[in-house]
Amino acid sequence: MVQCDDGAQTIHTASDREQAYVTPDDSKSIIPSSKDPKYATKEVVEKVVGLLKGKFNDDQVTTNPDELLSHGVSANTYHAAAIPNVVVYAESTEDVSKVMKLANEYRVPVTPFSGGTSLEGHITCPYGGICVDLSRMNNIVELHEEDADAVVQAGCQWEAINEELKERGLNMFFPLDPGPSACIGGMMATGCSGTNAVRYGTAKGEWFLNATVVLPNGEIIKTRQRSRKSSAGYDLTKLFIGAEGTLGIVTEATIRLAPVLPTRVAMCGFPGVEEAVQAVGEVINRGVPMQCVELCDTLMMEAIGKFGNVFMPLPSLDTIFFKFQGSNAESIESNIKIVSEISQKYGGQDLVFAKNDKESDELWQARKSAHWSAMALVEGATCYSTDVCVPVSNLPKLVKQTKQDLKENGIVGPLLGHVGDGNFHCALIFKADVPGEFEKVDAAAHRMVKRAIELQGTCTGEHGVGIGKQEYLPLELGEGTLRVMKQLKDTLDPKGIMNPGKLYPDW
Amino acid sequence: MVQCDDGAQTIHTASDREQAYVTPDDSKSIIPSSKDPKYATKEVVEKVVGLLKGKFNDDQVTTNPDELLSHGVSANTYHAAAIPNVVVYAESTEDVSKVMKLANEYRVPVTPFSGGTSLEGHITCPYGGICVDLSRMNNIVELHEEDADAVVQAGCQWEAINEELKERGLNMFFPLDPGPSACIGGMMATGCSGTNAVRYGTAKGEWFLNATVVLPNGEIIKTRQRSRKSSAGYDLTKLFIGAEGTLGIVTEATIRLAPVLPTRVAMCGFPGVEEAVQAVGEVINRGVPMQCVELCDTLMMEAIGKFGNVFMPLPSLDTIFFKFQGSNAESIESNIKIVSEISQKYGGQDLVFAKNDKESDELWQARKSAHWSAMALVEGATCYSTDVCVPVSNLPKLVKQTKQDLKENGIVGPLLGHVGDGNFHCALIFKADVPGEFEKVDAAAHRMVKRAIELQGTCTGEHGVGIGKQEYLPLELGEGTLRVMKQLKDTLDPKGIMNPGKLYPDW
């Protein structure tokens, strides 16, 4: 719980999610009182809401309680949550600039919102204020086929971009593949990645050539030109990637596209996680072109087998899903041979292949839906999802320790991982209505994070810090590194109005 | 010319390179006078030199004029140049920290030096002060074979790293390949790339997992942990990549390594640059795994043919050098077929192959030495090298305009380019001792840069801004974007002591 206003408890945790959320009309106002001079008072925020209504079309500004709720509170997480005072649906970079100028003038907190799929509470509004919804900014503005790049708005979903490229008959795609429905804005904000990262890297690589950003004072900048490379000045694009909306709002970006290549999907069961990880390491270090290398442990395989609606029997083993990639069928075949040999060396079973593209899609879909299959393991349960990343060689140790911990604490927690990157997710299954269950899985997640940091890893490989991982930053990064981050924050956002309460509480 | 001291001209341009350079004993002191309160006076700098001598071993601190000269002035460039007052050979991160703490206390400018191969005047010392030489910090500190990463010091040369990996019997390499002798420190500082960038990306990608940095106040930070991915906080590693030593000194970094794969080298002559670029675009968009795709125009091919000591006849055409890559010989063969078909479609000749690894190395070496071959085109001449990058589709237009310009101005200027990235270099050949020749090629280089920016490109694809490209930043980036860069600079280096005069003059 965080107390924001005269002691009223205004941020709700998982255990009281079903209670009423505060609204602007609620006596438990979420606007800090005059005791906290950092932000506008409730009265000033009300004035700003009026000004916003005057500046935008009727359908762009809303204080409808349902809309406030859907913007401040997410079913994806069990972190504390609270709602904004007003939602503005931006339709252009200039719209966002207009909002920021007002917010800056009156010191009103601003929280950006695109896909709303964050798992770490990025969208919640602990200090109320304005939610800038970018979902209407969902256009591909320019498409440069020869250059294999596109200028897209922040509200574009990655799947929609890829769908449109396909519809236009282009053999290209945008290879960052975080959770379904994620949008460019949030993908940049969290420094996302996904199953394709082992081949294509992450949002922190070179997939975003530039960004148009509205700064906290409302000024619009473009970080750099569209050429594939540039060494002209600081890498400002990267400054906003992973900044979780705390330094400004990205409204547009130039993304690079990759050619769609033939793939084949196969599974291989291993005697244990350690052998699976060793085999994957050798496959990658041999330079075999793999698009994806995904681990599901035995329990996750059982969950997918039971609830994943898969057309074929699955190994009841710690299993690697391989997505082979090549410029033609011949090169894929020659690579399959290499991977089969390596897998056998580490006790892997024969590779089981999807027979055609349809089966490949279905099998991959089953892997992508692992989260839902995991939840079905316990009737009436839900899932606490967490995300850590360690050097690949430390992954078996972390997995072993985690499994032991879950066993000792009686927690059902199937694992899956982007194992080529050392990044893994644990789906901690619990019943939200049983007292103490949330606290139990929460504590297990925290122990896992601490272990990851001890193993030269990170509290989050791809989900971001948000509200959920803040407490680990000093341990992981050290005070000096955090101080530099804070200096950057204070410089670009001296009034602290950009997505306050996220990433690091003590800005 | 920049005036630093009582009106004395202290920075020398190409035309007076052969004149005496200022030294600490010179009456034309390079230390700003008391009229410029920003930096220490000459007397204070002398005091600091004494303090440095007291803190370090005798062989770590030098004011030997020859050493000052070799640290402040580079034969690689024709930009203004000046020397430091003292060179400190750092042997550890703590050494660098000790220097920075003194420099910070007494407001003495500090210029970092690693390989000294910059083409844009990064190492010169327009305000004198301390040169921190990192070349003794050239160790691989940790090597993690399973994780395919290594912790290396900033003074490591990329070729030496790769040589050591080979000697240790590891089938891995660090794929960033800028000019020979470049070191990790400078490679990060300039956001470098090279011929491998079309396959592996640049220093701004994900090859540097973290960095140990000495901040301008002497504080030591590590930007993040060693795991392959992290979304924990701002991407501070990237803040220092491309910062040209203006925000702090990188002393150590964790680099990722890639598997060494079989390659084959071939050449293909095309009717013109446009056809060559189109063919390359199609090859890349088909996803054929190419390690390198390098263009040399007809003139450059003639230069290499005459002076490159190549064992085979070369096409007298605009030519692409292909370096094919695959996990085995079969997959390379299947990709060669695809590239041959595409090349023919655009009027390319039959591919000419190096017959074995030795021939491949020699042929590639000939390409890598193009700079020297180009210089030999005109007896007694030297080379003004410049570097721009545009979206690939705009490259033929830029090349055409550039060739026309050079022809009209009677300049010999063979071209070569990392054509898969839209990045190209023009070797402007001139005689330094003929009055007006330098000015003529300098003006041509500036026109080329302006055209590149008009074509949505950048004034530098990989060499960095240094002193040579400063004037283009406002045009290329806009005042707002530059202002953000300046804010970051002022925040981390409030006294302006880190590599002053570089990247942007008006910090």
C-alpha cells in the first residue's frame, strides 16, 4: 500500500483487487494533497481536466469510471494499482505535446498507455493525473521496402504490423515478439524481447532506428535520421528504450524489418534442464541459425499437453522447442542434422517435427499459450508471472534452486524460458481467494530474483521494472549507477511528472 | 583555428602540420589563460602534473615532448590538432579514477586515448590537459566460453582479442571490425562498425553487455550485470557508446562473442553502382546469410588491382565483394546459388571465387587495404577519408551526385562502401604540399555530407563526430535533440572537463 492523500490508502494490492477502486469522485482522492507540493492539488487537476476538454474533441477526453479503471488497473499483474483522473486519447504527436505542455505547466503526473499488457504495473497511476492513451496512433506512416524499414506510430501492435506487411505481399516482418497485443510504445519502454531474441536480439539492439519523442516539457524531438547506422552524437534512441515512460513519451519510431525465412519447428525431450541447456549452448556456439530455442520443463509440458489443445503427443520431459531457420529448405535440412547430433550427445530424444507450416504454427501457438495452460493446472487458480535472466551457464543452477524452493514451499510453478538468452519465466500458480497464497508465491518470486542477481543476472530480462522490481535495483546495479539514472531523470523531467512511481520510486 | 590563450593560435590545421606543435614549454601555451575561468590556469595544470607524478610510478606519467605529440596529433586526419600537457598511462580502473578525481578537483581537461586510430580528431587536446592512455589496460580479464562472452579492458585491440581466442583454441570471435589497431575504448566511444556490420550490426547493438565507467568526478560505476539481456533501468551502457569520451572513461566492458563460421569470398562486377546496390538489397531482403557485402567502385578496383598486390585479375567494374557465411559448406553452396541468380538479374558478371581460405584472406586483405591502394593512385599524394551513411535506397543517388561533383572539381576520389548498410567512404586523394588542394577536397567532403543529410542520412555512419563533423549536428539532428544531448553532458560533466572540444563545441 502507498499512501498518497491524507493517509488514505489509495493503491490497492492483489488482495483487495475486487474492492472498489478510487475514482475522481471518490473521497479517497488519488491526487496528492497540498501536503505534497510536488504535484498539482485535486482542484488544479480538475481545472486541467477542464482545459483538456476544451483543447480536444469530445471523444478524446474521458473521465468515465470504467475507462479510468481499464487504464489504471491491469488483470495481468498483482501489483498495487490505481487509476488516473482523466484519459486522453492522443491522435498525433502534437496531441501528446499539447497534453504534456499543460501537465508541465500545472505539475500533473502523466502516465503513457499503449497496449496495456505490462506485467510489472507500468500503467498504473499511483499519483493519479493524466493517462495518455496512444492506441489510436496505430498507423504505419511510411513503408520503405527497399530499405527494409518502416515508420510506425507508438500505438501499433507488433502483430498488426506483421499482419499488414503480409497483406501488402511483403516478405518482411518485425522480429520483436513480446506478449500478444503489445504495442511499439510499450515495447520500447520496457526494452522488450521474446522468443525471437536468440536470433534477432532485443529492443535494445538495432531494431529501432530512431524515435519521435515528446519530452516532459512538451517539446518534440526526433532522436536521429533514418539511415541504418549513425555515429552522430549520443544514442538518444537508446535513452528512451527501457526508460519505461519516465523520460518522455515515444510517439513514433522507425523500425527495421527482417526477411521472413522458411522455418521448421521441432521438439526434443532431454533428461534434465542441465542437459537441455548444454545442448542449446553448443547449438548456438556452432552458429546454427535458430530463430527460437525455447525451454519448457516437464511440468509445463504436462500443462501444455493437457490444456494446450495440441494435435500430437508431447514429451513428458524437460523439452526444447526449436524453430529452425534458413534461406532455403536445403540449408535447414543440413542444420537439422547438426542439431540432432548435438542433442543426442546430451541424451536428447529424437527430434519430433511438425509436419507442415500449419502444424508448426499450432505447435508454436501451444508454446506461446503456456501461461494459460499453466493456470489450468490448478482449478480456479491464477498465475503470478515473473522474469529473470542470468548468464546462460548459470541457468541450470538457478532452475535447480528454484525447483527445490517451489517444492519445499508447496508451490506449483512450471517453468519456461528463452533458454538461448538465459532468460526464464516462472508461472507461479495460486488461488487469489485463499488467504496467504498470494504472499507465498510473491515471496518465492522474490527469492528467485535475489538468486538471479547473485548469479550475475538481472531482476528482469524483458518485462521491465515498473512497480514490481524496484526494490532490487540497488542490489543489482549499485548506488552509483542508480544515481546516474536519477540524474538523467532529474535533468529531463525536473518536475517528476513522467510516469511517477515507476522504475525507481525515489526519483 | 581555435584561440585558447591570449589570442595565440594553438590548434594547428593540416596546412601547418609540419610546423612545430605547442608543448608545455612553448610560449604559445595550450592552457586557457585566466581569461577563461572554465579550466585550470597553466600554473594549476603544472601543479596537477606534479601531483600526478607523486601518485603514480615513474613510467606512468610523462611530459616527454615526443609522447605528447604522438598522443595529441594523428597522421590519420587533417583536422586541427594540439597536444596534452601530460600523458598518464593508466594500468587499472582505479588509476583512471585517481586521475579523474584530481582533474575534477582542479578543473583540468582530460582526453582518453586507446588505439589512437580515430579519423575525426578525437584524440587531440585543444585545451591541453591530461591524456589518459589506456593502452596498457589490454587484458582479457575473464573469458566465459559457455556464455560466449568476455570481460576485456578498454585498451584491448579487437584483432588481438580475436587472435587470443584463436590461440586458446576457441571457435569464437568478436565481430566488430573497424580499422586495424582500434581498441575497445575507442570502439565504444565512436559507436564503431566495419565490414561485418551487415551481419552483426554495430557497437550500438548488443555486443557490449556492460561497461565499467569512470565518471568525470572519478566515481566508478558498472552499467549493468553480465546476463545477455536486462530490462532493469535505463540503458546506461548505450549512453557511453557513441559518447566519444565526453561523459566518462570506459575502462572495461563485457563483450559478446560469436561463433566463427565457414566463409567463402567472391567478387562480382556490375554495370554500375545502382545495379550493384539493387542486387545487394535483394540478397539481404532474401535473408541470405552474408557476413560482408562491400562495394568498390571502378576506380577503387583499379587502385587495388594496381597496388593491392592481389594474386588474381580483378574486374574493372563497380564490384561487390561478398563474404558468404554458413554453418557448413552445404548451406554456403546453396546460398551462393541464390546470390548468383540475383546478381545476374541485375547484370552482374559470374561470381569469381577465392579458391581456398588463404586466397580468401588475401582477397579480403586487399579490400581492407583499399585506403593505401587509393593513395598510390596519385604519386606523392595522401588521402582525406570521410564517411557518410544514408538509407540504402538513397545510396545510388548519393554516389552518382558525388562522382559528378568530384569530376567537376577534378578530384581523384575512389569510393568504397559497406553497401548493405548504406554506409560509404570516399577516399579523397590530394597532395598536401600543393596549396589549395586540401581546401578543395575538404570542400568536396563537406558537400557530400550535406547531400547525405538531405537524403535522410547522417554525417557519420561509423567514424564519429570528433572535431570533423561538429558543424553538421544542428542540421542533422535539430536544435531540440542537440539540447537534450547538451543537458546530458552538463549533468554528468558539469565542469566540462571530459574530452572538451569534441562531438559538439558548444557544450
